[in-house]
Amino acid sequence: EPEVTQTPSHQVTQMGQEVILRCVPISNHLYFYWYRQILGQKVEFLVSFYNNEISEKSEIFDDQFSVERPDGSNFTLKIRSTKLEDSAMYFCASSNRLDNEQFFGPGTRLTVL
Amino acid sequence: GENVEQHPSTLSVQEGDSAVIKCTYSDSASNYFPWYKQELGKGPQLIIDIRSNVGEKKDQRIAVTLNKTAKHFSLHITETQPEDSAVYFCAAMPGVDTDKLIFGTGTRLQVFP
């Protein structure tokens, strides 16, 4: 069964450093998303992406965040200058949008020290 | 904006019993309501969903009901098994102009053998 994959599973970084989180969506999906989950809290929407541009973003997704589809398979989330409060699980999801179903990857745990 | 409330936060049942988790939403334009199961260290897994034009949907031991008038929806798990133990999240998609998901706060379900 096709699934969303994410790398790395765990990323530790120093405050102020740049990180790139990588995702490989399900191959025939065209809609991509990033969500995050701070430990013990609800899953929060960050951004949606379609046709090589951002469709929608939340107030969390400020100028420090960017997304890119650098090739036909990868979808990345970049945080330019990490803050302590960026520590969270980051989930990538993808959808074919026909039936609204979004399928999530296993997540990347980001720890900012 | 849309807000999703979920209850209870924890639920313990004996194997074989039923479990019910309830969610309410605030935006009457919300039209899609998925339920996700999250096991420890994994990403949310879509287990069932319901659309606003349907009142009930069933898939083997799990069912979801939707009351549009009252703006609430529920997950029902019958004949619970220890492997049903996980955190369950409800979510809502607030309207046709967006495909972001707004999540509830989660319910930790424990099924005791």
C-alpha cells in the first residue's frame, strides 16, 4: 500500500540554525501539506501546497518557514532560523483531493536546543 | 475560525466493551470529518471519515455519526480489542474553499484485556 515517507525521523539542531525536513508524498497525489504537533497538544495545520505554490498557510507559517517541491517526488519544509518553540513533531500529508482524504507520514521529531 | 472540541481526553474500557468519542465543531460550513488513530511514535492514520451529506457511516467495528444541526460527530468502536489502544483525533475541514484540517485535542483510549 502506498504511503507517505519522511526523513529524518529525528532532527536535533541548535537555536538559530536552518533545518530542512523532507517528505515523499504518495506518488499520484498532487496536494501536499505540513502539520505540526507540539508534545501533548493537538495537530496544527501549517501550510498546503498545490501546483508549485502555497494554497493556504496558517499564522504559524511565518517568514521563517518555506516549502518547496524541488523535484517530482520530494516535498520539503525549511525553517530558516530555528527557535526553541519550533520543537515539535512535523507531519507531512498528501491527498488527491478527490475525496478530501489526507494521508500522513510518520513524522519528523524536531528538537531545538 | 473553526474550532473543534473533543471529549473525553482519556477513556479506559474493558476488552469487548464499546467506546464512544465525541467532537463538536463551530463552523456550520464544515463539510468533511475524518477520524485518525495515532499509535505511539507514528503519524496519524485515517480510520474513517464522513461527509456533511451523510448521517452515519460504518466500517466493521467502527462507525461515525454526524449531527449537522447540533454540530457534533462521534466515533463508535464496538467489541474493543487491546490493539485499539491509541490516541484518536477527530478533525473538521471548514468549508469548500479550504482543505486544511482542524483537529480536536485527542482522546487516549486504553483497552484492558
